[in-house]
Amino acid sequence: MTEKLPDKQALFTVIQALGGDWDTKRAVLGLSVAGHEKADDEATAKAARGALRALTDDGLIVRPDPDRAVYRLA
């Protein structure tokens, strides 16, 4: 049995593969494709936002415009 990656790692893998700009909606889709759906849409969106913030804190993605919650690879 394989262990599932944490949300942050799974999302970063998808972001690296696809590139481009990432907002919460796209991150939710990315987590879903990676098999990281939560109990409901709100929980999945919360996990996606948390993963985006964590990846930003790690310096792996950046938020070029502080007025928009849109991220891209660093």
C-alpha cells in the first residue's frame, strides 16, 4: 500500500508539472486530481489555501501581486 503525499507536496508536484498561475480554484482541482479531496468543497478549498500559503512560506511559489491570491512558481 502506498502512502499519500501531504497536501502541500501533492499540490507542488501538480504546480511544477503544469506551471502557470494558481488560485484557490485551480489548486482545489489540482488536489482533486492528486486524490486529495476532503469531506466537502469547503474543506478542500481550505486545504488548498493552506497548501498555497505553506508553499509560499517555503519559497517554492510566489504571490506577485499582494492584492490578488494568485501564485506561480518562484
